[in-house]
Amino acid sequence: MKLMKCTRCNMPTSYEGLSLDALGVCEICRASEEKMKIDWKKKRGQLEKIFDKYRSKTNYDCIVPVSGGKDSAYQMHMLKKEFNMNPLAVTFSHNLFSQEGRENLHMMLEQLDIDHIEYTPKRSLVDRMMKNSLSLIGDSCWHCHAGVGAFPLQMAIKLNIKLLVWGESVAEWGKCATYSNPIDYDEDYFRKVSTKQGPEKMIAAGGIEENEMMFFYPPDAEEFGSSGLHGIFMGDYLFWDGEYFTEFLTKHYGWKERQLEGTYKRYKSAECIMTGVHDYSKYVKRGYGRGTDFATQDLRNGIISIDEFHELSSHYDSEEPIMMDYYTKKTGIEKKEFYNILIKQRETAAKELFDSKQRMIFSDPNKKRIVNDSTLSDEKYFEKLIKEKDNYFKG
Ligand SMILES: [Zn+2]
């Protein structure tokens, strides 16, 4: 199938599950139009009613999965300060925390005074899962996708907590949902959207024992059904704006941003050191990375021009991340093999974007890395990244 791009935001159809309507506009753009017309005050009232239903005198009112990222930090703030809820925060740790991510998470829990449970898979297990992950799903992060979904669900059911509060609406990035027709959060959703390949596949890929995978299994349909657990996305009830959340958290809580690989914004997945490798894998497989993700959003919102869009996506997407070195050493997958594995999984529509030497046809051959942190020179930025990587090797 030929590659097409949304006529409004330029998102390519190599984006998983993306379809364009008769005017060539994608569902992410349509959802963003919808978002502007929603009566958010009314939605907030609906959320308040849901919360009222789940307030408990004997248990936590809800579980909130927290990653150390800005969305879950804002969720905790809203639950505690605006809705006067008594949440239990749960963290599936990918065991790849950036220093800022760790500090942000700790700071939010302390300042908001919230109880917290965390599960961290051991280093060797993470390394083995990162290795299998590349062939299994085409990026390095299966353990994170699976753990983030399964662990909070397991905890909610074990502790008999009836409400689980996720963050961003699924409609925000397409994925078969709109604001007027939001997705049902159930076992089916978890299997289809959250992890496409279950723990059985991870074990079958080799080097991993079943008894290491306890926290990666989502509850089955029966457990789900009998638990009475209800999952909601806060973003279906409150206007979601990552940029605003970051500003808010910085001002009120002393939130720390960090320089990220492969993009020009400094907040998305800043809690993880592997985000550059994750996004770069997507670029090799689908022909676009995190630079394009953000640029489509900014283009859609009218913040940047189409020329700026091209400049940003061609500059950031194709940058091989520094953390690739960490990934290859920890997994034993050589760089050449890394590319081979991903090129084999390349989306048909994305193939036309690369030449026979695997160079991106539209990328700028003379490009230099752009560092978007005005407080750091290019040199200092790379020094910082390399130091961070070395610290991980030591750990
Ligand atoms: Zn679009």
C-alpha cells in the first residue's frame, strides 16, 4: 500500500492503525477537533460523580499507575488536591529511570503525601526482555508496555480496589477511540492495544523462565469480570494538555525537565533513558519518530508552519541515539543486527521512504544534531548523556 499523509497534520499512514477520511484527514485530527467542542465543565462533573461512587471508608478510593512522567504526576495532583480522593499510587519500574524521572516521582509522592507500591524487575531480566523485545514487537520496550498495563491491574484486583485511573485519553492518539465513543477498558482492550504479544510469547522467545514473569500477566477475563474493577481515562473527562501540565508542575512542585534524544520537546517519557532507542526503532520500522509525532501535534494545533514541520521531523527522527550503545551492550545485539531485525519488520508503506542504503530519502544529509537545551552546549549535552549511560553500566 502506498504511503499517504494526513492532509492536515502530515502524519504518515505507516502510523499503526491510522486511516484517513475522504478529505485525507486522520482520526487524530478529527479527535482533536472533537476535543475543542466538548463541554469540559460537564465532563468534570461526570468525573466527580464517578469518584463519589468509589470513595471508601475502609480501603483506597482508587489505584493510580504512576511512571514518574508528567501525566501521572498531574493525575496525582488532581486526585488529591482537586477531587479530595485517597489514591494508592503504583509504579511498574522499567528499571531504566533517568535521574530526573526518579527525583520527580519521589518529589510528587512526598509533597502530595500519597502511599506508593513499586515493582522493579531485576536487571538481568530487563536485559533479557529488552533483547527478545526487538524481534517480538519491533522496539526495545516490551517489558515496559506489558508491565505498565499488567502490574496496576493485578494490584487493584489483589487489594480489592474498584477504580483504576489512567491518564491520557486513548482518543488523543487515534487508536480506535474517539471522545464521543471512548474505549471500554477491559481485558480485551489490554490484549489488543496495550500489549499485542503476551508473556507466553516473551517466554517462548527464549532465555526467560515462567517463574520470573509473575507481574507481567494481566488478569484473565474471568478475574476481570468478577473483580468489579472499573478503569477510566482521566483525559476523557479533563482537557489534556501535556505542555500545560509540565508548566504547572514546574511552577508548583519544582518539576524537572530533561534533554531527550530524538525530539525537540523535553517532557514526553523524560523519566526513561531508553526513550531515544524506542523512538528510533519506530523510525527505522515506520519511517517516522518522536520528532514527527510532536511536529504533527504542533502543526495540527497551528503552532508551527509546514516548513518548520519538515525541518523538525527530518532533523530529529533519523538521529541514532547515544543510548543505542547501552542497548547493544546489555542485550548483545550488534548494531547491524539491530537494523536487520527492524528492517525485516518495516511497514510496507514506509519502504519507499528509504533508499537502497537505508538512508532516509527526505532527510537532510548535512544535518547536525540540534540541542534544544539553551543551558547546555552540544558538547556538554553529549557529555551528560554519556555520563548517564556510564552510570547505568556501573549500576
Ligand atoms: Zn492528521
